[in-house]
Amino acid sequence: MSFNTVHGQKNLTVVPTVDLQMYAGTWYEIARLPFSFESKLKCITATYSIRKDGNIDVLNKGHLISDPGKIKSSNGKAFIPDKNVPAKLKVQFFWPFKGDYWIMELDKNYKYVLIGEPSYKYLWILAREKKLDQSVMDKLFRKATDSGYDLTNLILTEQNCD
């Protein structure tokens, strides 16, 4: 079962189920489309923690490219507005602004994820390890382009920090 949003000739689909307990933890950013918060960062991670109220605490952080000893971070929360579509989350870092966080592809063992949103401006590939096999990357790139994304400006995130 897929849930679609039509964008031009393409469809943005999400996975039918997400186990938030398995999704929780730290993910390494592998690639992204340009996003202002991350523009001067490398070694970017996203850490998700399940809250008692069922929502999710989000901690995004990365090292400054110009001074890798300095870390920039941002705290937010995520929630599922429609429990029937658990892969379509909302993320909020600054009240009252909320962004879409749609899980388009998710490894069955929760080792990698492709995240998009219906405006097609933002896209992330995250993984549990600092690097993904090229065959997995190619699969995720294909999924993104088949869904309507333009990957011309895709940024491969440096993950060379300790």
C-alpha cells in the first residue's frame, strides 16, 4: 500500500509502516539537498528519542567545516499527525513552524532511510553507519528521481569526524 502526492507527472510515496522504537537512535547523514541549517556543516547526525507522550525528540548536529572542533546543534520534536499514515511526520524546530518529514524508503532492518517532503525542496539520505554501499545509494537515488526529485544539487555529506 502506498500513499501518494502527485507532483507534476511523478508520485511521492511513503512506506506503509514505521516502528518508531526501531527508528529511534542516531542516524548519519549520507546525502541531502541544500538546507540552510546544514550549509556549513559536516559529520551531520540526527538522533531521535521517543518521548513519554509518544512524540519524538529530535537532535540534529554537525561539525563546522571551517572549525571541526565546534559543533552546531538544533533541538526539535516530531509527531505523526495521522496515525493511519505513520510515515508522514511533522517536525518542528521553531514554534509555530512545522515541516513535513516523509519516509519514502526504509530498510527492513532500519539501516538506511530516504526522507522527502511534498514541496520537493528537501531530501535526505540517512544511515546507521557513516557510509552506504554504492548499490544502496544508486537504489535511493533512483527512488528519489522516480519520485520527481531533481538531484542536480545533491550534496554528499562528509562523515570524517571522530
